[in-house]
Amino acid sequence: MNLMLKANPNPNPKDDAKKTRTVDLGNGSSVIYVPRFLAYDVAWEFFNYLDNHIPWTRPTLRVFGRSCTQPRDTCYVASAGLPDLIYSGYQPHAYSWDDFPPLKDILDAVHKMLPGSTFNSLLLNRYKGGNDYVGWHSDDEKLYGSTPEIASVSFGCERDFILKKKSGKSSQERRSDDKPPLKRSRKSSQDDQHSFMLKHGSLLVMRGNTQRDWLHSVPKRAKVETTRINLTFRLVLQE
């Protein structure tokens, strides 16, 4: 399948800067959001490819001592020779980048947008409606290092992406896919929680100490029946 990838060009740097939102979370943590990372029509081409050609699975997880079905579809792609990914008792099969060539095109576009960054693994998630979600968690596994950079590209239906500062009990606030995250509380401090509406073809990057100090989630969304696909790129450290 030949897709004409068009990462958002930069004909006018000043105009591009207006479209990019950078949030300093403090203590060495930051988030960059690029709402027009991919051209609109090309992003839909990728969406259709991903929706129909990726071998999606909805695994059974072990959470808080009991089994539950993950509330979204998933697939994992990684370079050869990397340590296995395991979360909530589930170890996904690692497909090769060569199995799905368009994913390499998206990876190249991410690398071009983020000079100096390197990613060698990709976790794909498909939310088939508003009842699909991901609970509060941080990607702070040892295989990503102490200050991982995580780049996320979204396709399809817009969904909320919420960050909240870890509490003193953060060591217990691990991935909890059986408990839907709540949306932002009116009583929460603006500095303790941030929300992004992830648009079709957008890019969101978490940097620095974000995984150490913050949790993130994609909550349920009422009256949504359309599909969202998210690609999360990470660098897995070699053992």
C-alpha cells in the first residue's frame, strides 16, 4: 500500500509556532502538542490502513488480583532484540516494523518533527467508542529509562487526554483499566491537572520527568460511537 505521507510542512515558522502548544509542568516535566502534525486527508488514509490491516487484539489483563478485559484494542511493534513489553500480566507479541511499512513512514515523520529524538517501539491502541478508555497510569517502566520521551499520534475521533500530578500515594496509582478515570474536577488546581483534546492527525509529546511526576488517561466519553486510533512511540533501552 503506497501512502503519500505529508507531515505538516513549515512554510511559515511563525504560523507553525501559533499552532504548537507547549506546557511547562514544572520540575523538568513538559508536554508539546501539535494539532496539525499530519495533513488531514493523509491522516484519514493512515486511519483506514490502521483500522483494517493491523492485527488488533483485546487482551485479558490481571489488575488488582483479578482478571478483566482491556477496554480497548491493541497491537505492539518493536525493533528486533529489545526487552519484552509486559504490563498488567500481559505480554503482547512484538511485530516487526517491516510487517506494516506505513508505520515506518509515521515514525520517520515523528523523528523529523523531533530532531535528536529516537524511538524504537510502538504501542497501538484502538478505541471503538466512548466506552473504550485507558485508566490513570504513567509509563515509568524501567525499560524506558528514568526520563522517557513519549510521542503520541492520534487518528479519527477526538478524545480527551488528561494529565494529573501524582499524589503522595502515587506508588499505588498504577494502571487500573477496570476503573474508568474521572474527568477534571472543578476543585482541582489548574497547576495539578491539564487537559488536551487530541485532534485527528495530531502529535502529543511528553518529556523529562513527566512519567515520574504525572499520571495520564483517556477517560470514557458519552455519546461517542466512532473510532479513535492512537500510536504511542517509545524508546526501549537495550539490556
